[in-house]
Amino acid sequence: MEIDIKKPDPVKDETVPTENVGKTILQWKFPEYEEHVRGFVWYIVTGIISISLLIYAIIVSNFLFAIIIVIVDLIILIQINRKPDLIDFKITDEGVVIGTSFTPYKNISNFWIIYNPPKVKTLYINYKATIRPDITIPLENKNPLRVREVLLQYIEEDLEKEEESNSEQIRKFLKL
């Protein structure tokens, strides 16, 4: 069974057009999420957990939880059957552009790079707004020293962070 989903057009930030955001210093494309190779065992274990949770929700008459389990299952099924889009990333002299979203340096608290090839080659950007999560940007084939050199001209580096966050490690372990 194949589900065809039409992707919505990207929404542009009307207040800050991404066409005029300063001189581009570095740029590259990266996939919006990491594709995982999931074996037969992954599907069996995931199915058993999902069915067990669904049965539990029905036994305790928690129908909202049952609906949430079904929705999560559908989202996972849709996600594993689609290829990730490539996202443009630019470092300019005024800020960073991720896809169609521009963030000026004044809104960025700091950055850090975790570089342990071949598995981890990632740039993290931490926003000043506490409600915005850190942004994870795969470095792909970019030289991490060059990326660091450019960003240090505009924002501080967080030298205390030396490994991926726990949530990132769990996400990779579960192949989500």
C-alpha cells in the first residue's frame, strides 16, 4: 500500500525575506532527517510495542491514548515511506538561512560542532529564545574547522558540549 502525500508549498517569513540576507560565506544542502536502515526485527519489536500499548489503552478504557497510539503509528508509517527533502543552509555575514527561514546573529546564543567521523558530523545552533529548540545541521562534506572559523566571527562557541544530546542519541538508537 502506497500513500501519496502532497507537500505544501514552503512558507516564507514575510518580515525577513531570505533573498536579501547579506553576503553568503558558506552554503550546503543537507537532508531534512537521517534515513535509517531498519531491519525485520525493528518492525517486529515496534509492532509488538504498538499493539501492546493499544491493548493496554483499551483495557484501561483510555481511548484518547489509543487514538494517540494509532496516530503515532500512522505518522511513523508515512515517514518511513518517504524520502527526505534537501534543505539549503547558508552562513551569511548577517545570520544563517535554513531552508526559507533567516535568523540574524543577534537571535543566536551560540553554536557548537560535534565531529566524530564517520558517524557524527554536526553543527548545533542554540537560539536566545528559550522556547526554540537547538537546531541540528549535518555538516555533510564541509570542513568543520572552516565552519567554526566563519561562525566565530559572529557568535560564541560553546566549548563545554562535546557529544550529542541524550535525545539525539536515543533518536538514533531507536532509528526514528
